[in-house]
Amino acid sequence: MPDASTETPKAAVPPWEAKTPITRRSLSRKVVFWSIAGALVLLMIYALQPRPVEIETGVVHQGPLTVYVSEEGKTRIRNRYVVAAPVAGSMQRVTLKPGDTVKAGETVLTRIEPALSPLLDARARSQAQARVDAALATRSRANEDIEMARTGLKYAQANWDRVKNNTDKGTISDTDRDTFQREAEMKVREVRSTEFALQVADFELAQARAALEQIDKPAAGGASIEVKAPVNGLVLRVQQESATIVTPGTPILELGDPTDLEIEAEILSRDAVAIKPGAHVTVEQWGGDEPAKATVRRVEPAAFTKVSALGVEEQRVLVLSDFVEQTPALKALGDRYRVEVRVAVWHSDDTLLVPAGALFREGSEWKTFLYDDGNARVVVVKAGRTDGKLTQVLEGLKVGDEVLVHPPDTVKDGTSVVKRLEVK
């Protein structure tokens, strides 16, 4: 038997030194605890790892590109006629309103009654005779202008007939054919304009002769002069509506043909340099559902200074364009209506194109991010012309390359990326 003095009683053993027996329940609790702890650690490691940036991509491709100059413009009637008082006298009230239709030689615009003294003295008679002579000279000049215009029309029409009948392929370019056709059409309009000028000259001559006849043979009780419309059209503006005493040359009202419209646009001089007569023009924001087509007729040679909304002085040039076709929808347009014009200044039928949003400038170089198997790689690009949506690529990319469109600021060279949506 063991010695009683060396045996330690069970009650004398400290509790912390006692060994608790391991049960199955306590073991399962430890396994669950450490599993949860391990999962949390793995989740934190995964969350701290860099994630790919979602991006949009576009494809570099071959295609046509047209560069436009966009600017606000307004319509205006090509031929405007200001009817003025032919003699001094008392003018009756004008009853016509803007938009009323007038016929040449029939519609009476107003009447001018003679005053007591100015129409009866010798000085007034000399002035009336001088106006008759001036009207005769103006009419003669108008006749010469018509002959010159008809001669030019005959020559332009003959050229167009020769070109039109020439059907051999390759003998003349499409541009030259369009030039001859446009020249013939412009000559037709010039003849029409000179014929209108002759009508105005005849009207002025008749008015001057009537004034002279009234001075030489005044009617009993005082005769009045009827001021009639010189051309067919509409009343655009009444400049003197109320009855008043007028002098020769006082503007009364303005006439015009609203179907004969042109477009004027004030283009910056640096952009107007690239615009040539015959360039294609797209007319937008004019109120119709579809854009209208027009062509540039003239780029005026003199610029003028205009202050922008920001207070900056700009040199601008008037660019005049004609509608290609007067459609029924365009008949709703009137004088001084606002439109948006886009003038083509450069075109290529086949060039290498990249979305404009894929390029960014860094220093003096254009760069883009190239999509390379899930990574973004910076590429230096030599960019050409752009229309705002597509940009011409001269160097740095090839057909089929995928580039990042509008990449976020977090994308750097070598950043891991993932495609979200392709933009063509």
C-alpha cells in the first residue's frame, strides 16, 4: 500500500490544474468556430484583392467620315423689295398687313394726294422730270442686264446639254457634272431676278410719269397717285402704316416671295476658309421631322466683327446656301426663321476610324487604352480629323483593335478590366 504521508488528497488539487475530459460536443463547437473564422479571413483577403474595372469598348474600323461645321443660321427671302413713296404728298393709311398677298400692277398699296404747293412749283416739275429720266435710264440698264443674263444662261445651258448628253463613262467627273448643272440653274435664277428688276423699273417709270403728268395737268379737285405693287408676293413688313406727309423715297412697306428662300449663317472665319461653293449643307432644327438638304452658293469675301455671349470678339463670315428642293414641309418656313446648319468641309469615303470618346490627350500626344486580354494598355495614337463621334486614325492602331471608350480615372496602364458593353 502506498504511504499515507505521500498521497495527495483529491480535494487538495487546484481546479485549474484539473483536466476536463474532451467530449464530442465541445469538439464540434471548436470546428464550427474555426471554420467561421477561416471563412471570414478568406472573405477579407478576397475583398482586399484588386477587382477588374468595368469598361466599355469600341472597335477600330474602316469607313467613311465627313467633317461638318455647325452653326446657327436663319432663312431670308432672296429678293426683297422696299416700296417707297414716288412723290411728296399726303399718304393715306396703309390697310395691308404682313402676310397679305399682292399682285404686280393690280394691288393698290396706298394713295398719295398732292400737297398744296410743292407739287405745283417749277422746282418740283424739274425734279419730277429728272425722276422720269432716271427711271428711263434704270429701265434701259435693266434691259441690258436681262440680255446679259440670258446670254449667260444660253452659254451655261449649252454646256450643261453637252455634258448631260455625254454618257461615256470616265469622260467627266461627277463633280464637274454637278458644277455645270448648278451653273445652269443659277443662270436661270439670275434671269428671273433681272426680270423682276425690269418690272420694278417699269413700275418706277410709270410712277414718275404719273407724278409729272399730275404736275403738268393737275386734275380738278386734286388728283391722287395710286402706289401699286411692283411684283407678286406677300407683304413682309409695313414700315409706314399711318397716314402722314411723305417725301420722295420714304419707305412704305416691304414685299417679297416667301417661297424663294435662302439661308444665311455667320461662320467663324477660320472655319469659313475650308467651305467652298457647292458644299453639302444639312439643315436641322428648323421645325420639321427630317433634316433638309441645301448647298452653299456663296461665301462672302469680307468678314465682320461680332461679340459672342461671353464677350469675346470674333471674326465671322456670311455663308449663303440654297435649298436643294422646295418640299411641301419647307413651305412653312418664313423670313428670318432660325435653323441649324451643318456644312461639310471635308470628306473621305474610306479611312481608319476610332470612337472619339476613346482618345484622351496627355501633354502634346493623343493616347488611348487598348483592350489586351483583360488588361488596359496605353497606346500613342496620331489622330486626324473628327466629326465629334468618330476620329480619323493616322498611326498607332489597326483594324479590329478594341479600345476603351470613356474609361474611368481609375484605369491606368496595366489595370485589369472587364468588358461591360461594346460600343460600335
